Amino acid sequence: MDRLFSLTENGTTPRRELMAGLTTFLAMAYIIVVNPRILAAAGIDPGAAFVATCLAAAIGCALMGLLANFPIALAPGMGVNAYFAFAVVGQAGASWQVALGAVFLSGVIFLFVSLAGFREWLINGIPLSLKLGIAAGIGLLLGLIGLQNLGMVVDHPATLVTLGNLGSPPVLIGSAGFILIAALSARRVPGAIIIGVLVTALAGIPLGLTRFEGFVAAPPSIAPTLLQMDLAGAFSLAMASVVFTFFVADLLNNAGTLIATTHRAGLMRPDGSVPRLGRALVADSGGAMIGAALGTSPTVSYIESAAGIQAGGRTGLTALTVGALFLLALFFSPVATAIPAFATAPALVFVACLMAESLKDLDWGDMTEYLPAILGAMAMPFTFSIGTGIGIAFTAYALIKLAAGRPGEVHGAVWVLAILSALQLALS
């Protein structure tokens, strides 16, 4: 084990790595109950989505641990799962099988880019301001979905959205659940989000809002989603922008998480580069492809891995531990599939608030940097589309820099992405 994971070299022990894995799992276990709920909105069987979520996470963690030896866990990502269910399937009208095909194709492109050596050019070429704005925008969209599921925000014919019935039991219980999650997180309680979700769901039992039918059972069948992706449908021109959006979202999410977590773990080189970055990105892209084949939205690196790193995790043994715990979670399907929308809504809103924090790092002294980032962030919730927000952000960045007489500040990768984004917006 020491030779495989270089434990001594990284100044860690098996016990420390196992505890770090448990810490990371508790921090991200909410995805087990939240992801099936979101994918169900796309018409995917909740039981199959639950199994696909656990298996995709377990396999992704194993790939990261064994290929890159990083203490970084993977699972179906928040934000992109909402884009999958509500924008691609709900708004654009694609079938969930075609959407899974688009996820698989984006993973193939990501793998090619990683193996061909283009990844550093793309990652380094995207300015920090756009990375921050896109992360915040995904969070804002996630927050809107959470508030809708909670019932706090409802539609209105004149103003598009308005305040819901604050006196309804789901809104009251869900709001209390959000406060509980925030309080536990502020006190640094491990597993704050999953605790908040479960307590909120339990509070709905006396009112008949939550109906548990046991806690432990054999895993549901994954047959409804296994290998159901429609690659032929995903190859259509209409899905090109969707594949592009999944690719860009995966690229930014994984690159940002890898940079942030390896820096916190002390694994980053003095020049700021990340060792074994290629292997880590191959693990990410492989996880996305396998997740699509199983029947779930894109699998990404989780920033919650920072919790395990804070607990001492330094190697891939931490990631393998997380993967093993996701496999164990397969036997708790009655709990995951019984959690109502108002109970998972506080988790969505809380994660949205965390993601919006990235805006504080924008360069507020240069409007050619922060204006495109803010435009993209605003566009995501207001158009209910991550893809539209990304397209607006890249296009605006290139055009504003050009109009300001500073085209030399635009990296070649941004010009490429801006042109593709403009074409995407023109064809949408």
C-alpha cells in the first residue's frame, strides 16, 4: 500500500487516509439523494438514477485514486445535473437518452483533449474572471431551482417569478433545514448537508409530506438507464451546443477543483503547475463517459474533497475510501428515493451560496474583466441555461476587450471559444 500510494513520501498513514475519505464522503453524500431527485425531473427512473450515481462516483473515485494518486473524489456534478434535466431535457425537449449521449460525447472530447495535450492551452487560456463568473452563474441557477423546489419562488404571468406561500409546511420546514445546514457548516460539523437533508425529510413525516418505506434494501435495478444513451441523436446539429456546454462546464469545473484542492493539499509545484494533471483529467473524462453509460449526468471532481484534505488526506487512498463508501451506500436506496423535493431544496440553495462566493475574487478594478463575468453569471438563471451563460460570457469578453482597444489581452483559446459561443447563440 505504501508503494502504491507513496504514503510515506506524502507524510501520511493508512488510518489518516481512511478517516480523510470518510470526511470527504460525509461532505458530499448529499449527491446520493439530490441527484436522483433532479434526474427524475428528466424522466429517469429514480431507483436507477440512485444506482448510477453511486456506481459512477465509486468508479470515478477509483480512477482518480489509482491513475493520479490524488485525494480527490468524483461524483455526478451539481449544476450540470440541473442543466441536464431542466435545460436540455425540460427546456430544449431532448430525450434523456439523447442527453446521456451528449454527456458521453463531451467526455470523449475531454479525453481526446487531455491525451492530445491541448488541455493546458485551453485551461491556461481561459481568464480567471470567466472561470469565477461561470462558477457563480451555475450556483445562481442552482439556487433558483432550489427555491422553486422549496416553493418559495413560483411563476407569475407579469413578473415571471414571485414569492410563494411562505406559510406552507414545505416552505417552513425547508427553510428551517437551510438554517440547520448553515449552522452545522459554520460549526464545521462533518456531513452538515446530508444531516440537514435527512432531518428536513424526517420533519415532514408527521405531516404526510415524507413517506419512508424502510432504510436498507437490495439496490434497485439499473436496467432502465444502463447503456440507454442515444449516441446517434447526440450527433445531431441541434445537440452540438449541448455537447459543447457539457465539455466547457466539465473542463472549468475539473480544472478549478484540481487547482484548488492540490494547492490546499500542498501538492502543487512552486511554479503553480499541478503534477499528474494529465492523469487526473483522464480520470475525470473517463468518469464522465462511464457515468453516461450507467445513466447519470456528468461526473466531475468535487470541491468537497477539500474537507478530506483538511483532515489529512494526501493520496489516492483517500479517493478509494470514498469510492468504497459510495458502494456501501447502494444498500440504502429506500432512504435516497424517498427524500422529497422540499428536503433536498435547502441543499441546493446552500451549495448555490457557496458557489456564488467566487465573485469576490473578481478584479473589480477592471470592467473589461468583471463585466463579461457578471453578464454570464446573470444570464444563467435568467435564461435557465448554463450554455447560454457561458456563450454570453466568452462572446462579451472578446468583444469588450476588442472595443476597449485591448485585443492583445485575449488568449487564442478565448477567441476560439468566443467564436464557437457566438455561433451557438446564433443557432439557438
